[in-house]
Amino acid sequence: MIPEEAIVEEKFLASTGPGGQNVNKVATAVQLRVDVFRLGLPPHAYTRLKELAGSKLTSSGELLITARRFRTQDANREDARARLGDLIAKAHERQAKRVKTRPSKAARARRVDEKKGRSAVKAGRGKVQLD
């Protein structure tokens, strides 16, 4: 759930796309502005949110979400809030730490042997010298 005090502004804009004359008359697109500092995210979630949001995050720490998929204000408002919720949920997911692996001694030896074999094959492709 998104805290209401985090939402800075909810503005309605003229939408684009299909909709006939209605598009020119009614402001159905929603632009949601959210202050990420008021969301109370833990540090790891905040850094992940910055990565996920990309250019949607302003330098002042506001997240800008524009929803214009539907033809009504209410549907677009719900869509914008749902997208914000999904973004926050994704930011909370921790990525698994990568465990470094090393090839075994036998695997390294096999690789060197294969390289020597390929080297011998390629060396044999040179010009034939007649003595």
C-alpha cells in the first residue's frame, strides 16, 4: 500500500492515441508524482528503485509515472497506482548474491591439452617446405 503523504501531485493531462473527439476534449491521462523519500524504503530498496525507475526519477527525488492506457480518469489513476506498487514491490526483491566458482585442476588441464591439440593442428597447416 502506498502512503498518501508520499503522493505529491496527481495531475490529469490530455491523452494521446485512439478515442476520437473525446481525446481532444477530456483530460484522461494521469501523471502521478511521488516523493520516494516519504515512502520509507530501506536503503537496499531505495537503490534498487533508482535503478528500476531510470529517467522516471527526478533529481529532486520524485518519481514520475504517466498512465494513459485507458479512456477514463479512474482507470488511468488505478493503473498509475498499480504500476507504482509493482515498482516498489520489485525494488524490495533482493537479488541473489553471485557465488564465484573456479574450474577444477583437471578441467584446467583438459583445457590446456585441448589448446595444445588445436595449436598442433593449426601448425600443421603451414606451407610445405621442400628441403
